[in-house]
Amino acid sequence: MSTPLQHTALAHPLRQRLLFALSSGPSTISRLAAQLGANKGSISHHLRVLCEAGLVQDAGTRRVRGGTEKYYRRTAGRLLVAEPQAEGTAALLGAVAQELDRSPVDHVLTLRHLRLSPAKAARLAEALAALVDETEEDSEGEPVHGLLVTLYQQART
């Protein structure tokens, strides 16, 4: 993810939460609205922005009681931000905070500051990326868990 349109699309917590919700598979505006506690008009607007940015796509339709439901899906299974920008990062962290608040089970949230050489920091980043990449998912129907990993160097004051 690196285009200006994608950065702009991700600068809203509800759009981030829509991407989180779509990680478990395609869904409709009605289902997403109920899941996220938002109105359908707002969900529709934010899905349109995500579609225009290429982060969400049409996943087909289904006839239901004389009407048609449109499904949406994420275009990628993972969101890797090549050049994070403050506005999008703030929206992502806000969306994660909302998800943590709504989590039905206890969660882990840890922030630790470490003094590391550049070589150790690089090895830690590689190990974290490998841990995320190598974790096998369970079968369909199991709860979806969010995982946010970041390693950053504090700015010197």
C-alpha cells in the first residue's frame, strides 16, 4: 500500500475497521453496518472510498427476498504500509483501540522501549515478520484475532 489515494483512504478509523471486518471474508453493507455499529449510508460511503483506492473490490451479488445483496471483499489479506503517514497511522491506532474496546475476551497490549543497535533492531524486525508470516491460521469458523506489529526508532529530542 503506497499510493496517495490509498493513504487518504486509510486516514479514517471506520475504513480501517471495515478492512478488519472484511478480513474474515466477503460481506454486505447491511452485515458490516450491524457488525460495526454504523449506519448503512456511512458504510456505503466508506466502502466506495476503499474501492476507489483499490483496497476493496466487488465480490458478487446474491438475490434475497426480491432484492439483491452486493458483497465486498478485501483485495489483500495483509495490509503492509510501505511509507506510513501520521494521519493514516493515527486512524489505524484509533481503529485498533476501538477493536480492543469491543473484544469479547482479554487482549494483550504491551509497549516496551529497548536500547538496540541497528543490527539487533534489524534482527528483531526480521524475527517479528517471520513470526507473523509463519503463523498458520485455523479453519473457517474460528474467531478472527487482530495482530498489529510495529518496531520503530524513537526520535531523538
